[in-house]
Amino acid sequence: MYLDPYRSDTEVPVEHLKTQLLAWGVEAADFPRFLSHTSVRNIVLRTSRNILATFHDFRNNVGDEADDNGHEAIRLYGNPFADMDNAFYSALWANFMLCSSPTHRVPVEQMQFIPMILERFENVYPMDGTFIERYVCSSSSLVASADQVRLLEAIRVVRASDSMPKQTRRRDNQASRDKVRYEIGQVFRHKRYHYTAVITGWDVECSMNSRWIEQNLVDSLSKGRYQSFYHAL
């Protein structure tokens, strides 16, 4: 199966690819070298590298395309508002985990992803402490000893916080019902992004940190952060 997410959401015919290869000067005898089966590992690596390249182009062209509310766009077929931050973070981990080689204990390609993964772990994804502990802190050749101690302490703090009993916040009061328009379990189609999802939770006001609010231009919305926000799948 051959796919091109930048131009279509349907499978690309093999004959079309052969025509492209001929146009690029590839002899028919060499077609198998480009169109033969490949491993799952190579497919994931290639896809993740495409995501990183897309993210790089997106950041270089910020402001060139936006909707009426100022939301930055990217040219992906059928989804001009892709979840770039989470896609980028996932692609970083995929490259870090899969680019290692049996002949090199810590290849240069793997090392370059460490700073970007750690920066996002500490600021956005503290729930991934187990992965950091298992795949980064376990190797003294990946991070300096001082950074290793700092990361382990950050993981300890997160786990201590997770183990503390959470305070119950009841949401059955009149104020909550007045501010929240939709209920858990409702299925909807997004007016701007056009995806279909189901509501799994809500907050009376935006409960995310200031970094997330700034990145997602929450304050540019008509009611800013002081309106109901929904969790959806």
C-alpha cells in the first residue's frame, strides 16, 4: 500500500508511482528497489521523519496561513489543523527509539533527539517519566550525570504528586450547569476542524498552564479562557 498524506487520503496506484519514477529518470529494471516491501521499523521511521520535516516547514511558515480567528494552518490533505505538537513529540520518540543500530551503542542520530525530548518532558509531558527513566536515564552515555540526577528527581516529584489523594470537586451545582453547554457522551462534529468526536470530560474554564494557553491562542477566542473547555476523543 502506498500513501501520500500531503495530497490525498486514498491509496496511490502503483502505476502512478512507476510513471513518476520514469519521469525522474529511474529505469524500469530498478523499480523493485523503490517499490519493494519494507519492514515496519523502516515505515515508522520514514513516517516520523516526514512528521519532523513537516513540523519544521510549519514553524518556518507560521503566519503565512491562518483562519479568521488567527489559528495557524498547515497544508495537510483533509486536515489543515493537525495536532502538530503531539505529532512532533511522538515523532521524536519514534526516531530516538528506532534509529539505534546494533553496531553503535549510542549513534549520533539518537543523541540529537535527547534535548528536544527532555525539554518537552519537563514542560508539557511529565506523565512520561517512566519512559525517560527506562530509556534515557538508564544510560550514562545519553545524559550527563548531573542531568541524570535532575531528571530522576523530577520523576520522583511527579510520582509523589500522583500518589497524593486528589481533592473531589463536585460539578453538580447550578453555576457549573449554566456554563457548560454540552454533556459527557455527546457526539459532535467540529465546525472548524470538521472531525467527529465524543465528549469525555469538561472544565468550567481553561485549566491548562499558561504555555498551553499561549500556544493554542486561547486568549484570542471570543471569550478567551473564561468559558467551558471540553475533553474529546
